[in-house]
Amino acid sequence: MPSIGCTMMIANKPRKERVPIAIAVKKQICRLRAQGHTWSSVLATLPAGVSKEAACKLYRARHKWLALPNDGATEIRTVMRKGHYVGVDDRLGTWLAAIEQLDHKTVPISFRLLQANAVELGRALKLGNFRASPGYMRGFWSCNGIESVRTHGQGGRLTRTR
């Protein structure tokens, strides 16, 4: 005997997949909208998958996104979080930029060299609990757009993705 009453069918629709948006795209949204472009024209210039709701939410926080630096390492990221050891991160990034100015042909940078320098910077800043663990180094690489490239015969070198 069928039950009397209202029955509701719930559709098993898959959730919309989350699309990470790079900071460069977030800045582009804010700049275009501030110039007076309509939402349809702004969304047409963006990569596929960015919804109007996400773009509107980003635009409401435009002061935060437009205040970020315009360097390559920042613009490829999707979020801007500071690590637990900001002083080490900043100084290690400055050291890495100085080495890049010398060119990798004169100074090859290995994982161990970068890790040793991070440990020295932690000691210089008197951070007693700081260890440049592989997890810390992986996070530093990710935040700064660095990847490892192994060359045959001479060991690995680090390169920045831009």
C-alpha cells in the first residue's frame, strides 16, 4: 500500500568542483571591474570555471588583492598566507634572489644548500625550535614557485616557475 503524503526526490547531482583562482586573475577581476566593465565582459576574459559569485566575492575584497605585490612568485599563488617563520622565509627568499642574480651556472643551488642556509638563518634569528624539515622546505618551495630540476651528472638545481 503506497503511503499517503508528499515525497520528495533529491537529485544526486555532483558538487561543483572547486576552481583555485590565481592571485593574478583575482587582481585582473578587481582592475577590470573598477574600470567600469560589466560582469559579463569581465567573466569573458577570465579562464573557464570562474563563476560570477566567486568573482563578486573577490571584488568585494578588492583592497586586499590589489595591495599585494606584483611579482611573479605572488601572482602564481592562489592564497596569501604567512608562514610560522616569516623572518626566515623573507631572508631565505632574499638570499635566493641574490643567488639567482649570479645565475645558476656559477652557483648551483641544491636542496641541501637551501636547507642549510635556512637552518643558519633560524639560528641567526634565535629561533630555538626552528628546524628546516623537508616539509618546511616543500612549503617554502610551493610558496615561492620553486621546483627541482635534476641534471645528469652534476646534481640537481632549483629553478623558479614563472
